[in-house]
Amino acid sequence: MGDQAQEGEDFLLERLNEAASGDAAVRQLRRRYDLLRHDYEQLLDRLGELEDRLSEAATQARPALASSPVSQSIAEAITSPLLRLRDDYLTAVAGIQGVVSGLENLAAGFKGQHSVAGTPAPAPASDAEAPEVPIHKMQIDVRGSGFGELLDFQERLSHLDGVSRVSISAIDNDRATLVVELERPNG
């Protein structure tokens, strides 16, 4: 139990150190990556424990069953999905690491760019809106000095009174197009 508490404290200390340095976009991506990596490592530990228990149970059952073909097929049927799951996790981690690396390179390219401006533009009407009370939508083109700044602006905008949702419809180097949905009027 003490090892888990120390592990958790080390993880939090590492997260605080990362949060205190670097570009906002890289920090945000790094935080998401670290959380995914932490979850992945926990799943691998749990999977290892299950494999150990399964192998212990199989070794204890072998003398009793005298290693019949049926017992071998049952053990194989139980372990094969777990082994495939482990392999899938390893493949997913390699893919996630590639994505994070690419995003860090992209965020590094944003450094040194300046200027922020917002320009509201009317959004096209959607056929999927509720017929009784339509949701008012607005499209906003935003410029920023980096990917992290654009995401921070989207998050701040989503917390304003009267705004029900803010989504990104397009994003490019130092620009983003946000779709802002306003709350339905009362009455």
C-alpha cells in the first residue's frame, strides 16, 4: 500500500514539474498523454496479475487433470484473449506516442507567432435543430499564437453565461473556426 502512495506522490510531483514549464499546448498534450500512459500502465499491471493468477491456477490444476487435451484447450481459450489484449495495448501505446510526438513538433512550430483577433460570422442553419425553439449558433474565426492558446480560448468561451457549447469546426497553425451554440431562451 505504501508503494502505491509513493507512486502516486511521484506521479503528482512529476505532473507539477511539467505544468510549471513549457508551452501551454505542449503541457496540455503532455498531461493528457501522461494520464493515458498512467492508465495504460495500471491496465498492464492488472493484466500481469491476471496472467500470474491464471498460470498459478493452471499449474495447480495440471496434476489433478493430468494435462488432458480438454484442459489445454480451456487454458488456451482463457489466455489467448488476454494475450491479444496485451498486444493491442502495446500497439496502441506505440500509436499514442507517435501522435504525442507529432503534436509536440506541431506545437513547437507555433512558437514565435503573435496576434489574436475574433471575428463573428453567421453560421449556416442546421436542419437537425429542434423545430420548437431553435438553438442560436455563431461561427467565430479566431487567430492565436499557438495551438494551446486557441484551446484555452475555446475553453474560456465555453464557460461564459448564455453559451451552451463551443466546438472546433476547423483548426490550422494559428487559426481556428469555432461554432458557438447559445442557450435556448427561457419562455
